[in-house]
Amino acid sequence: MASWMIRASADPAAAPARLTAFMVAANYYSVVYVAAGALAVVAAGPSPATRLATAVAWIYLVPPVLARLVLAARGAPVGRATVDTPAYRTWWLLTQLQMIFNRIRVLEELLRLIPGAYGLWLNLWGSRVSLLAFWSPGVFVTDRYLLDVGRGAVLGARCHLGAHIVSTSPDGGWELVVAPVTIGAGGVVGALAAMGPGCVVDAHQTLPAGRYLGAFTAWRDGRRVPLAERAGWR
């Protein structure tokens, strides 16, 4: 499960009971996506240039366009949700649309070679990212539609931006919390630092390397500041 943080249930054997048919079916998206992409490349014709263009478009355009359609139809799954709620199913589907980039990380690194291209691509998903932000190698983004990154922000090597957490509730079920991650203009997220849902690095502030911000926490004036949980975004 591609969650930003998961706490194991006290009874591991009970975990499969929380899975739903929708969640299992959605897991096959990546297989269908890759197979359909291969067919599209073959159908594009014998020209190597046409096949390459088709492959690039399929990899980088199809998932974010599908995500925007899901967001337009169902809304961003911001807030708290459990497995039996529409918001959880929306988040799960959006997670599967991103899975190829979570598994094959080099695909995003290739985009980052072109100045501004990665930010433009994240905006296609639904984020608000300045094209003048700098992305160091290995930055890991879990929810590409829930970032707000200001002009001149710097994302350090292998830092982690996770707009969701999934944890176990007292009754043994799964509880999802989703909220955007925000880095203000000129803000810096140090190498190996991590930000959870609803976290904020204020403009021109530096989150030190290796520092972890738990959900709904700001880094302000060189220290952690708790934030009230935000119910929505936009």
C-alpha cells in the first residue's frame, strides 16, 4: 500500500478484511495502463519518432489527465475518511494513477532535467507549483495533485512530501487524513526532511535536513508550530 505512513494493526491477520473489492480492482490499473500503452505504441505506426512521441505522451500525459477528470468529477479527497467513504475511494484511485511514478522513480528524474518541466507537470495533476522551484535528486512526492510550492523554493535531496497518512483507528479500521503540503516562496526543505499532510514551510524559512514535520505543523521562525486542521483546499 503506497501510504506516506502506516501503523500496523495489532492483529495483522485482520488486515485483509478491511480491503474492498474496489480497492483490489483498482490495483490492476497499472497492469492495464502498461498493456494499453504498449498497444498504443505499436498502433502508432512503424516510424520510431512517432512511437517515441506516443510513448512519452502515454507515460506523462495520460495519468495526470485521468487524475484531473477524477478530481473534476469527485473533488479532491481532502480531510478525514475511512475505507467505506467516497473520499477514501477517490484517494485510492488517484494513488493508483500515480503508482508507476512511485515505482519507477527515474521517470520523474528525467522530467527534472528540464528546467520548469517538472513543475509544469505537477500543475497538470492539479498542484500549484512555481516553475522556478528547484527539485534536487530523489525528492519523493506521494500526492502530485496536492502541492503548493512557491517561487524560488528549494527541495533538498531525497526529501519527502506526503500529503496523506493512513493509520489504524481504535476499532481496527483504516483512517485516512489528506491535506495539501505547502512550501512558501524561497522556502527550503532540507535533504532527507519529511513533511506530512497539512504541513507548511513558511516563505524564506529552512526546514533543516532530516527534520520531520508531523501532520498539520508549520516550520516558522526556526521552530515547529502546530496548525489547526484544514478542512479544504482551493
